Amino acid sequence: MDLALAEARAAAKRGEVPVGAVLVKDGKVLAQAGNRTRELNDPTAHAEVLVIRAACAMLDDERLTGCDLYVTLEPCTMCAAAMSFARIRRLYYGAQDMKGGGVENGARFFAQPTCHHAPEVYSGFQEQEAEIILKEFFRARRL
């Protein structure tokens, strides 16, 4: 999660919403990224989608069976769907997202009958630190 938090801080410095993600398999980091939606003019360039794309390219496979994803903020519904299609094994995330979350809040994508694969979900990892990064970013935007 420390690497994901570092990616979130880097995203904030680029003016992106500070979310970071790291994808791991067998203890090895396959990919890490922070949000790049503004930089790439791509609304799908969330940190989670970027690491899924990079890991799939690296492994030359559309499925990431046996991979674990660490994210600083509860993933949105789009990212939850991408995790499901990629067959992510476990999701670990930091802060809850009461407005935009799609895992334990909002749409609760993995609980829907149309969801074909749901990873194991573990929340609250370094939650306070992830929340601080987000709150400082948005507080600075309001000044």
C-alpha cells in the first residue's frame, strides 16, 4: 500500500485526483500507477484501469488470475467491473468513497447478480493516510 500511496501523491502533484494503485502477483509488483485522466484526456485512465492494462500487456493475457490489487481509494463501478473482467483475486483498498465508490458503497458491483467474478475485498488499509492525501488535495483546490 505504501507504493500506492506514493502514486497517489505523485498524481496530486500532476493535478490529478490523488488515487494510486499497485498490482501484485506472487509478491512481485507487475504495475503501479496514479490517476491520469486529465493528462491523457481519458475518463477511463483511473489508476486501477492503468495497472490492469499494463499488467495484461506484460503477461500477454486478458486475465489476471492470482493477482492482487492495492488501491488508495474504494474503486468506482467502472474500475470494479474492470477488476471483475480481469479476474483479480483480491482487492485491498484504503479510504471509503461514499459518493463515488462502487464496491462497498454506491452500486456495490461485486454484489450484483450480473457480476461474473468478485475478488475478495479488504478495506481500511492505511485508510487515514489515504484520506489525508485526498482531503489536502481538495482543500487546496477550494482556496
